[in-house]
Amino acid sequence: MKRIQKGPVRGISFKLQEEERERKDQYVPDVSALAANADAPLEVDNETKDLLKSLGFDDLNVNVVNVSANAPRERKTRFVPGSGRA
């Protein structure tokens, strides 16, 4: 079943794969993330705070944090003997 969670698997019926996906989609946690952190504020960015306010959830205890964009690091080329590149 773990392979089905990752994506389509050859040799297993399409119906079984669809049932597994539907089961995952219908998952409801036992404790809501909002209820679990009732005493601690949720960390959100400004855009999410505005979204919550527009949806009528402005009474939630939220902590606005700055978002730092993670730029991909520049990869160094590797030297592979015999590859023909210098």
C-alpha cells in the first residue's frame, strides 16, 4: 500500500489505486491544528493573516513571521575522471 500512496503502480488495479487515494483525501485528524495550539499562536505570514481575516477568522491567535525566500544554492560541478570534461 505504501507504493500506491506515492503514485500509480503497474500491475495493481486502477480501482484499488483510486480507493486508496479517496481514503487519503477523506482523512480528518482527531484533533484540529487550531484546537491543538489554542494556547500557542500559529505562525503565519502577512498574506495568510489577511486571508484568515477575509474568511472571518480574525479572532484566531496568530503570530506574523517574515518569510525568507530560499534561493537555490549554486551547484559546483564535479570532476569525473574519463568524462571528457575538464
